Amino acid sequence: MNFNLERGTSLGVVGESGCGKSMMALAIMGLLPDNMTASGEVQFGGNLLCLPEKELCQIRGNRISMVFQEPMSTLNPLLPIGFQVAESLRLHKSFSRHQAQQHASKVLDRVGLQSHKYSRSLYPHQLSGGQRQRVVIAIAMACGPELIIADEPTTALDVTIQAQILDLIAELVFEENMSLILITHNLGIVAENTDHMLVMYAGNIVESGPTKNVFEKLVHPYTRGLFSS
Ligand SMILES: Nc1ncnc2c1ncn2[C@@H]1O[C@H](COP(=O)(O)OP(=O)(O)OP(=O)(O)O)[C@@H](O)[C@H]1O
Ligand SMILES: [Mg+2]
């Protein structure tokens, strides 16, 4: 696979189930399962694939964040959400407890959880799926990363909530001039939310380019199949 992502732009990644979208994301983050290795280069300043684990840890969550499909896989069910956002800031930014709490409140406000008076002290199970995903986005954004990788961030949500969460991600990406890799099965989501797109098939890119062009051309028969299904 070979692709570039410029600062401030968004890339949609589509392809059938099992074609390797999530593995690609995990490879970028250095989080592949033990029985898999990535070869080649992931240039992000330097080549991420060559970095020792310790340096990768400083990039993960700090300069590159991920949002997964299921918020409960990211959140700790036993800790209040405000604490979890603050914890990420303490870990990555070495904020004091007080600084981290203050900043966490701001970030929770920004992702739309301000209407909950005591939102900081709520536990994940007290929130709806959409609200939980907002907390995950708050954690992902808290440290001001340069790149967000969102792997099916809205697949587990109701359609109406999906649009709100995608709008939130798009707003934040725009405001902070971040880059976004948005992995999804949903071509409509790619059309509305990304500048460029890749179509993957069996671990390879079979189509890529500005989203508009890919939608117009549909060169590869596989892409045509995806679009007609
Ligand atoms: N580049 C690759 N080389 C070898 N095996 C791969 C590669 N990409 C994916 N696989 C295999 O395919 C499996 C499914 O890949 P992955 O989870 O990335 O699919 P996906 O596109 O995210 O699917 P879904 O849409 O269902 O989430 C992996 O567990 C892995 O075993
Ligand atoms: Mg996947």
C-alpha cells in the first residue's frame, strides 16, 4: 500500500470486511497483534515502523489518536469519564492533576457533554452509546494530536446519532487542522466526510484519489461492485 495524507486533510478508507482496513490502521500505530509484522515505511516525521516501542508510546495518543467502533473497548467501566480524559492528559502532557481536570472539563464541553451538570463524574454505563463515543473522541482529541484514525467510529450507533458524531469529528478536525483517516463500510459517509479516499481489496489499494473523482470514475470492477451493493 502506498498513500500520502497531508496535514489538515481527510482520507476515507473503504473495502469489504476482512480486506485489511483495521490491520492497516493498527500497523500505522505499531499495534499489530504479535503474530503479524508490517514491512515498508510509515513516514510521520520519521519512519514509525523503525521506532522503538518507548518512542512510539510518546506518539500514540499524543500525536496520533485512534477512535474505535465500540466505545466500551476504549473506556474503563470503573472510572468516571472526567477522570479518564484527565488521565490521558496527565500521561501524555505531564499535566498536574488540577491542570488535567480543568482541561478535561473544557474538552468534554467541546464534544457536547456540557449539558450534563455532573458529566465529569459520570461512569460510562450511565451514558448512551453516542455520549460514550463523544467521551472517546474527547480522549482522542485531548492532547491535540496531528492525526486521528477513526475505525468505523459510528457503526455501533443509530443512524441519526451517526451523523452527529461524524459532524463532531469533522468540526474538530477542521478547527485543529488535524488529519483524519476514516475507515468505514459506508460510502455515503466517505462521500460526505473525506477529501481523498482509498478502496482496499485483499490488503491492497485498488482505487485512490480525490473522493469526488473516485465516485465519478469507478474504474476498478471491484469498486463498481461496492458501489452497486
Ligand atoms: N496486509 C495483510 N497481510 C496479511 N493478512 C492480513 C492483511 N490485512 C488483513 N489481514 C488478515 O485479515 C484479517 C482481517 O483484517 P482486518 O481486520 O484489517 O479487516 P477489516 O477490513 O478491518 O474488516 P472489517 O470491515 O470487518 O472490520 C486480519 O485479522 C488478518 O488476519
Ligand atoms: Mg475492521
